[in-house]
Amino acid sequence: MAMRNNYDGLTDRFHYMNLGLHRTLAILLSALTMGAHGANWYVATNGNNGAHTSWSSAYTNIQDALSAAQSNDTIHVAGHLFKLTNSVRWLSGASHVTLRGGYAATNDAVLPGTRDPDRWPTVLARRYGASAPYFHVMTVDRVTNGVMDSVTLTGGYKNSSVGGDGGGGLDVLRCQNLRVVSCIVTGNLATKGGTYGEVLGGGIRTTNSTVLVTNSIVKFNEARGCSGGYALGGGLAAILGSVTVVDTVISGNKAWGYLNAYGNDGGGVYNKNGAVRLHNCLVTGNRATERGSAAANASGTMNLSNCTLANNARDGIFRGGGTVTATNSILWGNGDDVTGGIALAWCNIQDGDSNGVKGCISVEPKFQRGYYLAADSLCVNAGTNNAGDWGLSERTTRTDGTLDTARVDLGWHYAGGLGSLEFHVSPSGTDTNTGLDWAHALRSVTAAVRLAGNGTRINLASGTYNPSVETFPISVINKTGLELVGTNMVDTVLDATGSGKRALFVSADGVRLAGITVKGGSFTTADKESGGGGLLVHAAGGVVIASSTIKENTCTMSGTYGVTHGGGMLSWDSDVLVTNCTVSYNKSQGCSGGYAFGGGLSTLNGHLTVVDSIIKQNEALGAANATYVWGGGLFNWGGVVRLHNGVLTGNKAYTANPGKDSGSAISDYAGVISVSSLYHGMNRGTVRTAAGNCTIVNNSLHGVRASPGPGTLAVTNSILWSNGDDVTGSVALVYCNVEDGDNNGTNGCFSLDPELTSGYYLADDSPCVDTGTNTASYWGLGGYTTRVDGSNDTGRVDIGWHYQQGLGSYELYVSTTGDDGFAGTNWTTALRTITTALTKALDGTRIYLAAGSYTHPSETFPLTISGVTGVRIIGTNAATTVINAAGANKRAISIAADGVRLEHLTIRGGNLTAANNADGGGISVVGCNDVQFLSCVITNNLCNETLTGAVTRGGGIHAMNSSLTVSDCRIVNNQAVSGSGGKAQGSGLCVENGSAVISRTRFAANAASGWANATFIGTALYNVGGVVRVDNSLFSRNTTTKLAGGVYNESGTMGLINCTVVTNSSPGVQRAGGTFAVTNGILWWNGDDVSGTVSVAFCDIEDGDNNGMDGCISLNPLFQGPATNDFRLLKDTPCGNRGKPIAWLADALDLAGDIRVKGGRIDMGCYESDAASGGTLFMLR
């Protein structure tokens, strides 16, 4: 990643790089080289360059010390950051020399003094900048018996025009017995300009040398090939010679090249004609775009013993030539774990290679807290010979630190178990405290992470941790098993807003985040591929994010032709579990000509499992000329993704470049996904995505998409509804309810209204009950429910999302004579304000309002309903129970929760005036399912956009990415006003994506207006991208300065059934895009009644559109009192008994509440007349 890109916080960053490994071996090796007769030299950035025999008289740069050193000398280096302008060159004259870092360098009295490389890291970093030269951080040439101990090499950038060059961090040439001990090689790059040729070793290149690397970290290095060339060995490349790597982590490195590069092999390690041995190494999260993401052997020999190779992209070990052996090792989650004929013995291999032969097995290794093994893992005591025979009897595979003393366990052995240290952080603490208890709490998470070691638990008190106290991103690097535990996801907030940085960066195994909200992260880069606006998890295994919220984060690609992933979180070459979380309102923003992937979550290779979680209202948004924009909710590129028991709703993948956006919920490209509302993309290996028991609804444009390629996208036991095109590409559907009818009648699939209620619960008679495959307990859902009453799903599994509990029956009472200090549980103890009642509300709460006006300043507007499901606010009646926001200069109500119902209320006085996002003057509904307005009046509300060229939507109501029901309501006298050059859309109601069913509702005297050069202004009802059905409703006296006064369809689907559209500004109804159908309607006195291609049938249209065809007429409908806005029909109306029979309308009511069919056939318009039916007349005297 971008560690090489700047110095900001670089020294602090390397405090995090401690693996927590014991340094016994390092100390022993160092002691053996300290020869009694050698000189001691000192190097410190603050030395005076004097005698060089103490810290105060030290050299100020390492190069001078190496040039002066002779055989058996030791160079002691302060724990400082050394900014290099040229490569440090260690040449043969300094053979038998030890270079040792990590000193405090503060005391000349006792030399060399205190040494702790974790506390005082010695960092050699290439100076970064536009004018900085390209060079290796260090070159070691023809040195014999040299030792480099506890030094970090970073920021190297070797850009050569000559093929065969490399070693961005460390280049070793013709050396004998060079030892690299307890060092960190990270964030280095080796690349080649021009065309053709090899680049070798992004981190380390060894050529014709004998090298031992022990107890070290090789991480985040990169070999980048040129056009037509080769990139070989992202972490380490060995050419000839012998390289032994012991007790070392090789992680997050990559070997890649431009699209026409020929071979990019060995993301972690590459060998050509050498002898490479890896013993007790952890090789994870590496990537090669061609072969051998963990390790590649072109020729020579490569031997692995007690290594864990996990979650490397695409494949594990590749043998192109020579011989490769692996013993006592675990190869898991690497796509194709083994390629090319490798001798395997006593290994656990996910793909099953050699299963049952020479002690090999293929069983879940049961990793814990990273790559420790569970006590019942079948990898315990499963190797050949004893741990002592392999030098591992002082190391452990267990979190409790139990040593491996018997038959050797398979895989990587840690130097110790996880610690039990706990720190406490609180807004009332201070960073000078110890943090060991609440009384001595630290103030910042940043300080706690810096102090933490492996296994440390950091407890966070309720409060907001923002840039005033935190240094973002908070980075957890190589601190295995660290835990960040908040009070709960509501009260403990990591808020990076204003920092211009992502909130969290995790590159450590076994990290756990719980009970936290991560928000406000903003990551902008010009790198060609990056992301993770809120959280980036890179090259990390066993990461768990539990009971947390990831929201309102953004990643943005600047420049051109880049790829941005994961507005909320990017999991990159990692293994991550997300459980019981909400991922919402995040955005992945693409650049010109570029790609925007995964508005909510994105995975690049590795494994991502999402369980019991909600992914809602996220966006992948591209520039007008974007190449592709995919996966508004979830995107997978080359990984294995499983989504189980999830809701994906209100997500959006959008660009103005038609056909380049897809998979608003889920998109998969070259990977494997099981889910909905996601995109599964390009699969360059064995990549899978699977979704089970998911509800994917109200996502814009598309639901799930699989791109062409070898990957697989499977969806089981799920509901896909109201997503535009629910399924795109080759998606395996099994026991799913799909609105579009995909797979209908095959593999248990059907297409019936799922009858969702109170959010995503199922009605008792829903066709999704008991129609999945296997039982609820089989899917781990036996204790869950799909029913409002909380009944457990005990039989055949219900299709779709399962809640952990039903809705409660809690009731609250509010009266203008009440008191907010009361309990509010009955009228005697009524509360005074709705505001207070909403703070007390639980799932399913009914809030009863006494007659009266609930106004500013008693109420805090907007009244906000969020975080609870199924809340109902019930007035006495709309005439006497009024919510009036006048004087607050805010909208009246904001809804961001499922299953909300407002009943028998008047909502008025909302005034949202803003310079951008002035949507929903009266009511805003965002990302919600099953929101209902019943017998309400929405009146005298205003949305007013002041920003030039911006859009304002919904003077009365704005519903975005939601499912809405409006019944028996009046939406009158609302306004939408746009600024100069802007757009005012839907002065009464605007539907943006999602769906709406509107019945028996009056839209009257709503007005849309704007400055003289405002464009595309529509009033009353406006649809952009949604699916809207309106029946038995009246549109009258709605006005606009441009475009439709009554109903306007910009995109999506609009249907008017038995509606009357009369006396509106011209035209009455208009279609600009999508589909628009009017059936059984009356369109009269609107100037131009119908504009655009609108399908009209069985309608009475003044202008004569379709007259004489499809049951249409053009005859005066004979309204009873048009002068007084009474548009009921006289008995002798020509519209009587002239409508098209529609089965579901037979039992419906007209706008006045009368039965819909009085004669033999339904009338046109929203009112049924009293016209006599046909038949025989009998006269009785």
C-alpha cells in the first residue's frame, strides 16, 4: 500500500510493526558477532559527527559509519527516522560487521544503553517527493558474515530501465552468510520503465548469495512489471544462491504488471535457480496476477516446513520448474492452493491435494484470532516428528501460549500466546494516564493502540472519538489479536469527519472490533487501485467486526483511470467476518475514465463472510465517462464471499454512462458470491460468491449481477424484489422469490408478492413462509423469526431475512398537557413531546397523540425516526392532531427506519432551505421498507434549493430507495423551489428509486417553481427510477412553470389506474423516460393532457389522444361541480361503465369511499358515478 508515499507519522507507524515475536534468536546471533576486538560506532540523527564513539558524537548517517567500519566492528544505530537521498551501500570492506538498531540513544554514561526496537524503531526511508531519485534503500554487495539487526527499510523505489534489476528495499549481491535479523522490509517498490524485461523483488532481491532472514517482517512490497515484461517476487526474489527464511511473516506483497505483461509470479516469494527454504513462516495476503501468489518456483529448489499459506489471492504455491516440497504446513483459502506438481507430506490443504497420502488431510484448520489453532483443530499433533525436532518446542500454535512439546502441530507457530492486558479509553481520560482501569483511562484510541501488544483488549467508553483527539487513520499493524470493544454501536463512535483520512487501517491477524460506529472516513488517492473510506483491512486473517456500524464514509479516486473499492470497507487479501452489523450511507466515488466498486463493502481476493447484517443506502458512483460502476452494496473481485441472513436495500450503482453501471445490491467479478444486492465480478481463479436467506429489495437499477467469467454467484432461500432488474448475468437461483420471474418454477423458485410487513417481517400468509430448502435449524436460523409476533422459524426454513426477535407491544402516550418527566405509558402519565417519545421508542412501539398542535420550539425538528423498526405514530384524527414545524426552518419528519406508520395526522410547516440536498420539505424517507402514511394530510411544506444547478425533490414527501404506501391522504399546497439552473422535482411527492403504492389520495394545489433558467421542473408527483402505482386518486390545480403539472415520469415505471388528472399546468401527465401507463383515467383541462410516449387505455382525454382506440374516448366527463373543485361524475356521464375490468379493483373503494363497481362495469376516473347499470327494467304498479 502507500507506506512509501510520505513521512507523515512514519516513526509512529513503525511502533506498530512489532510482531510481538521473542527476539531470543536475534540476541544470540547478535552476541556471536560482537567480537571482543571490534570497534563500536554510533549513529544518530542528532549526533555532532565528532569521534563517533558515543551517542552525542555519533555519525549522523549510516553510510559514513559503514564506510568507516572494519572487520568485527559493531555499528549501533539510534531508534530514529533516517531520511535518505541515496541508497545506503554496504560493501565488502565492511565484512564481519554488525549493524544493530533500536536504541534509545539518550545516555552516554552507559553505552550503548537501553535498547528496545519496538519502542525505538530504527527506520531507513527513502525521501519521497516529485524530485526524489529512484533507488534501493540499501544495497549489500560482496559482504561476508554481515549482520543487520532490528532495522526497518521502507519507501524504496527502484525504477530501472535495465531488465533483471530489483530489490526496492534491500538488494543483496554476491554475499556470503548475510544475516537479516528482526528486521522489517515494508512499503518498497521495484519497477521497470520502458517495455520488456524482468523486475525482481519488490522488498528484497538476493543474487548469488547465502542469506538467512529470521524473525522478520516482509510486508506491503511491490514488484511492478512493465509493458510486455515480468514482475517476479513481490516480497522476496532469490536468484541463484541460498536463502533461508525462518520465523518470519511475509504478507501483503504483490507482483503485478500492466495488462500485456507476460508473467507476474510469486507475490510473496520467487525463486529462480536458487535454493530457498521457508521454515515456520506465515505467508498471507500476497498477490501475483499470474502464478504463485504465496510462492513461485521457476527453477532450483524450494522447501517449506511448518508454514501457513492462507488467503493469498488467486493461488498458493506454483511450481514452474525445479522441485518444491511442503511438510507440516497448512495451505488454506488461496484459491488453487497447489499448482504444478509439488511433493506434499503431512499438510492440510483445502483443495484436497494429496488428501490421505503421506499424512495429508483436508479439514477446516479452525484458525483463531488470526492463525492460532483451536484446541480441537485437527492440525494439532498432526505433523511428522516432534516439535523439538523442528526447533519449535519453545513456540506455540495456541492463543493461551501452550508450548508445542509433543508431535508437532501443522503450520505457523507463534513466539507466544496472546496477552491479557487491557486498556481503557474514555472522553474523560487523559493520555498521560496508564489506561489500566477506568479511573486512569486514556483519552485517545490512538494512544491505546500505540501502547498495545498482541492480544490487548482496548475498552472504549461511550462517546465520540474525533480528530480533535485522534490521529486518523487509527492503525492496527502486526498486533495480533488486538480488540477494540465499545459500549455499543450507538454510543461509541470513531468519527474521522474532517480529518480527510480513513478511520481505521487494520493489517494484523485476529483483530476484533465490537460495539463501535466507524464513520466520517474520507480516503482520496490518485493510486491506480485503492479504497476503504472507513476501514481498510489488508493482508490480515481472522478479523472480526461484530455488532458495529460502518456509515457515512467515502473513498474517492482522483486523477484518471483508477479503481476505487469500498466506500465503507475494503477487505484486501484478507479473511474477514462481519456479523450483526449495519453498513450504510457509504460511497465509492470513481474518477474520469475509471471504476467505482462497492459503495458499502468491497473485497479484493481473500474471504469475506457477512452474517446477520444490513447493507443499506450505499452508493458506487462514477463520473460521466466512467468505465464501470458496480456493486452499490457489495462488490467482489476475485474473492470468496458468503452473505448469510442479510438485508440489502436502497443501494445504488450509478453513472451517467449508460450500461456501465450494475449490481446496485451485489456485484461479483471474478469471484464467488452468495448474496443479494451485490456485484460478483471478474474471477481469475476459483472465486465464489454465495447468498443465503437474504432479502434484497428496493435497490436501484439492478439487484444482483454476475459478470462473465469463471466465478460463480449463487443465491439461495432469498427474496429479490423491486430492484429494477433483479438478476443480471449467470446467477444460480435456488428456492428464491424473484419479482422478475427469473427461474420461476425451477429449483424451487417462484414469483409472488412476498407480503413484507413492518420492515422485512413476513405476513402470516406470505408465500415465503416454509418454502425454502432444508430446515431453519439446518441454516442456523432455528432461534430466529420472520414474524412480527416473534414466532421462531422451526420447520422448513422461511425464505428471506430472519430477525433475532419479533416486534414488541410497547405503547407511549403524548399530549400537549403532558410532561416529559412522566413515564408516558398511559394518558395519565402522558409525555409532552413527540421528540421525547421517539427517544424512548423500541421496536414496534405505538405512540398515541392526543388532539392538539405539536409545534416548535417544544418539539425538536425534524422529528427523527431511526434505529427502531415498526414504530407507529397515531393521531386522534388529521383535523385535530397536527405536527407543525413552522418557525423551525427544518423539515418536519425524517424517517430512516423500516415499518414506520404515520396515521391520522396533519404534517405541515416543514421548511428545508439548503445549498444542496434540500430534499423532503415536509417528510424525508430514506432507505426504508414498508413505510405507510394512512389518513394523513401533508400540507404547506417547502423544499428550497439555493445552490446553482442543484436538484430539489419532494416539497411534501421525498422517498428515496424505499418502499412506500400512501392511502386515503391529502397532499396539498406544498412547494418545491429550485435555484438558478436547477431542477425542482415533485412539489407534492417525489419517488427516487424504490417503490410506492398510492391509493385514494388527493394531490392538489402543489407548486413547483424556480429561477428563470431552471430546468426540468415537474410538480405533484415525480418519479425517477422507482416503481410507482397510483389508483383511485385525484390530481388537480397543481402548477409548474415548466413540464408536467400533474405527474412526471423521468425514469422507472409509473402506472395510473382509475385516476383523474384535471386542471393542472400543462401537460397533465408526461413521460421523459421509463414506462408510463394510464388506465381507466380521466385527463381533462390540463392544456396538453398527455406528453411523451404514454400508454393510455380506457381513458377519457380532452385532447383526443388515442380516441377510438384501446377503449379511449374524448367526451365531456360531466363533473358535478368543477367550479368548486368537485370532480365527482354526474349520473349520465359518458365515463360510466366504460373502464377496463381489473380483478383487484372489484373490492376496492373509490376516492369518496364508495364501492368501486356499482354498475356492471367499473367507471373511468377516481370516482364511481351513480349511473344505472344495464339490464332489464321492471315497472311495478
